[in-house]
Amino acid sequence: MPTSTTNAILKRIRAKHRGSVFTPRQFAHLGTRAAVDQALSRLQRSGQIRRLTRGVYEFPKIHPRIGVLSPSPEAVAKAMAERTGSRITISGAKAANLLGLSAQVPMQNVFWTEGPSRTVRIGNQTVTLKHVAPSKMIGAGTEAGIVIQAVRSLGKEMTSQKANRPSGNPISRKLPLAATPQQRRSKRTFGSAGP
């Protein structure tokens, strides 16, 4: 028989979109830790939610022909990091690919974290949290952080080589508001002249 804690948790889960990933910590305000764990266990046994790994659950997304779909690696990584109260950021290789600075598509779902390293296998995909120094977590969770990771991944030689070629600077192509060195010089020249 479902308890009030189970009903309250189920109501919150149904308010989320299908495919969302969550941890018991998100329901801590609805009851004791034991009551929340028991409620999630009940919901998992009844098939309303799916346990991905210890302490990480999903409100499964179901395709009419394929069946249960795997959650996004980003959602899984975020939930895994939330369990330890840590932040995550995408790896440099993935950031470079997202920004179009690299044609290489990373084969592994690797996320950097200041928390503990951990790898989880869900269906046919693997999600890895890799512990890194806090200095590598600058801008974690922001668009600026993605740019920082991409530049760090490309390395000093690669970014200076591409920046020296006028047509080979993909960052300028991605950021339409970025002025070229010639445009900046011409603005200064015209700006310094009086009316």
C-alpha cells in the first residue's frame, strides 16, 4: 500500500519530463532518508521508475516501437555528481567538438568533476566522472566553461596556429561579434580622428 511519502514523491516525479534522472536527495524534504529510499524502491518494483545505479533513478522515456530509451549521459553525470555535492563539466575533447573546433567526436562520455571518480554502465553506454584538480573546473556549468575547456584541449600550439591563419580561426566563425585584428585596428584609427 503506497504511503503518503510514496505518493508525494510520485507526484514530483510525474511533474518532471520523461527521461529525467534524479537522486533520493531531491526528495529529502518529503520524509526521512529511510522513508524516501523505501518509496523509491516501491516505485522501482512497480515499474514506474527505473534504477540506473545505486542512488540514481530515472523516470523512463518509452518509445512505442523501441521500448525504454536510455537517458542522456549529461543527465546521468549530473545526478551522479549531485549525490556527492560536486560539480561537473564536459571534457575538453567534447567541448572542442561542440564548438566545431574539432571534427573528432569523443567515443566515451567523460565528464570532469571535483568529486570522486566513478564509472557507470547504463545499457550500451558508459558514463565516466573523472576527478580533476579544481583549477580545471573553472567555469563549470557555464558557456564560458565550455570555451575554456575547448581551448585547453586544443593546446597552445593548435590555437596559435589556427589564429595565425585568417580563414582557419574557427572561433571567429562561431562568434560573429568577434572583430578581427584588422577591424580592431581600423576602429582605433577611425575612432582617434576628430569630427
